[in-house]
Amino acid sequence: MMTQIRTAIRNSRATLFQDALGGVALVVMMLVALHVPGVS
């Protein structure tokens, strides 16, 4: 099972980086939207 997990991570390293970057961007946008007064 551990070898399967390692293989999956090794084969999708670029995709994992892109997903993490997208998640960080979403969090930043949400924080900015919550702190901007009077937009909604």
C-alpha cells in the first residue's frame, strides 16, 4: 500500500503542486473578500 501511495505521489508531483497553488489562491481571495468592507 505504501508503494502505491509513493508511486501516485511521484507520478503526479506537478499536479499536486498546481493543486496546492490553487488552494492557496482560493484562501487568499476569500480572506481579501472578507476584509474588504462594503463590497457586498
